[in-house]
Amino acid sequence: MPSLLPVAADLAWPFAVALAWIAGELGHRWLRLPRISMYGLVGFGLAATQLGVLPSAADSGSTMLLANIAFGLILFEFGYRINLRWLRTNPWIAATGLLEAAATFVAVYVVAAGFGMSALTSLLLASIAMSTSPAAVMRVVNEQRSSGQVTERVLHLSAFNCVLAVFAFKVVVGFWTYESSGSVLHAVSNSLVVLGASAGLGAVFGLGVPALLRRIGRLSRDATVAFALAVILLVAITHALKLSPVLAALTFGFAARHRRVALNQAQRNFGALGDLLAIVLFVFVATTLEWHRVLAGAGLALALIAVRSAAKVLAVASLARVSGVSWRKGVLTGLALTPISVFAILVLEESRFLGIDFIDQLAPLAAATLLLDLIGPVVTQRSLMAAGESAESTDT
């Protein structure tokens, strides 16, 4: 499609980021919408296959790296919020995460297979559908200044979802590699070895960076820059070694917390750096979605969204009482797990850069991602407000 706007290539991304920021601020002020929903809408509209302002994702290797860095910063903060002591005190939270992820996987697989999708495609859709986008959840939680039982459960369940989804996706890719190459060693290297190396590298950073800061006497001060640089380095290393930046950054944040590193309020979202990179992240993710794929997969996408949401809500609500909250808060927690877009697209783009392209096979995911990119953050926001845990729900 020819470009409809005569914007020079070197101005395209600055223009898109500025426009997305303006749309986010206006949408949040006038419509009370999460800013990230507006970022995604602008990104989709300006994509190469829509208005043609931004280059295609295939030509955006450097932007892909920036998006992964932005995702890494969010994942680090996300991992830092995980409280292992709480999970030990209340093991029903972990049980809820396992049940909810398993129910989502089975439900989505059955529906995809029922629509005539191949076994491989159904498994890929099911593994990705298990996830909840930590980027969307974290941005909404911070934007709403939300805190409470529902908020903490959403954060912990999202972390479970991410780890299990990455594991399941890598295993499915491993089977696909084995069927394609016939090499068991190659298949294992694309799954379990990658997962172990990614988590190990994140743990090394989680142990090493706090130790370095203690040695140079900076741990008691604002360590925002140090941790931001460490995340950037970690993502760059995993990107170069073809590992999983998702698992590495999550492990880094988790290990840093349990090394008793105290992050102060100035580090929420990593300040202006995190806010700016978040815009790039959500705009970039939306540019990977092509209109013809969205239309092609719309029917199955609606079914997948419905069954995914039902599985998450029913699974979380079924264990709500035994885990210490009311049925209502269990339902709200399940609804707040709706976002999926950023995680799904970056995992697929990561696979494409490794030479494995599933984009054409997963047209329904493109449609589901677009819808949940816009609606998912709103559902999370409204769920937190309905639970009375959002600052806006008490301010208004």
C-alpha cells in the first residue's frame, strides 16, 4: 500500500511516538481510558499495512530491540513485585495460577481444533493464550495507583501465566523443530536449554547487580539508573544469544527483590525513561498487526477471546474462597487478567527473528491481539476500580 502521509522515514517514529503520547493524554483525560490503549490504536493506524507511515515490523530490527528493552524494564519491576513469602503463606494462590493457566490452555486448544486449525497451530494459540500481558497490567496498576488483594493477585497470577506460557510455547516450538529437522538435540536447544539459560542469566544479574551496588556504596541511594542499565544490558545479551528476554528480566526482578533491594517510589515505571519506552513498546506491537490478517481471523478470534476470558474467570473464582477472598473479587481478578497483546506479539516476533515465522499461521491471534490491545487494559482498569483498589475509584 502506498504511503498516504509524506513523512520522511527518519521522522516516522518520532512523529508516531509524539502522536501516541498526545492521544494517550487526551484519551485518559477525556474518556478515562488507559493511556496504553490509545498508544496501540495510534500504532495500528500508522502501521505499514494501514496508513503506511511506519516501516513494517520486518524492517524494524532496532525498534524491536527498543521494544524488548521497554518490555524488560516493565518485567523487571513486575518480577520485583512477586512476593515468594506470600505464596508460601497462601499456597492457594499458586494453585489458582496453575489451574487458571491449564484451564485456559485446554479451552483454547479445544476451540481452535474445533474450528479446523491444525494441531500445531492449536497448540501455539493455546500456549500464548495462557499468558496475561505483564506490560499492560503493570502500566494500568501504576497509572491507577492501585493496591490491594485483587491487585496483588493479578500481578502474581500474571507472572505465573508468563512463565508457564513461555515454557509451553518453547516446548511446542521444540516439537515443531524436531518434526522439521528430525534432530532431538536441536529441538531441546530450542526449548528447555533456552529457558534454563535465560532464567540463569537473569539470576546472575539479580545476584550480581545488588552485590556490586553494595560494594560501591550506592545501594542505599536511588539505584534507578543502575538497574535500568542492567536491564538494558541483560536484554541486549539475551537478544544476541537468542535467549528469552521475558524470562531473564522476570528472574532478574524476582532475584533483586529477594536480595533485599528496596526500590523507592521514584523507580516506579523507571521514571521518564520507562514512560517514553512504554510508548515505543505499545506503538510497535500494534504496527505488527496487519488489517487483512485481522479480518481473516476475526471469527475464531472472538471465540478465543470469549473462551479464554471464561476459563480465567471461572478458574480464579472457583478457588477464590479457599484462597481468602470473596467470589466477587475472584471474578474481578479473572477479568483483570484479560490483556495479552504485548506478550503475545513480542514472543512471536522473537521467534521470527530466530528464523521461525508463525505469523501467517496465527491470523486469529492478530485479530484477538488487536481487540485485546484496545479493550484489555480497559477491562483491567475497570476491574481494579470495581474492587475499590484504584486511587481513581476513591478520588471520584
